[in-house]
Amino acid sequence: MSCPACGSPRVRPSRPKGGRETLLRVWTMTRYHQCRECGWRARLARTSHDAGSDPPDLRFWTVAALVGLGFVYVLLRAG
């Protein structure tokens, strides 16, 4: 893969920066990539190479955890 901004082949996967990017990564099954030459960074579809890095049911457990936390919050506020 080469950088769409500068054409450099030095484009590598990048870690998510913050909670929003982490949730987007899990929910959309995409991954951030960054050019080491010019700093270009974007969320791209995962390749077959890294498609197996997250279990397929991770989105379900993310939603289940958020619903559970919301339920606990409502119970604590009511009591």
C-alpha cells in the first residue's frame, strides 16, 4: 500500500487515539493507517492479513457491556 498523499510506501497500521477511535475501530471493523513520511492518517478497511485480529463477536460484547453499564447507572440513580 502506498500513501495517497505523497506516494510513499511507508504506510503502516496505527493505534487508535482515544476512545472514539477505539469504538469506531471495533464497530466498523476498520483500522487506522499512517504514513511515516508525511503523517497522512486515515481509517481504512482491514486487509485479510489483520482481519482475524479481533474476534467477530467483539461488537456484540461491546454493545452488551454498554447496555449493562447503562442499566446499572439507572438502578443506582433510582436508589
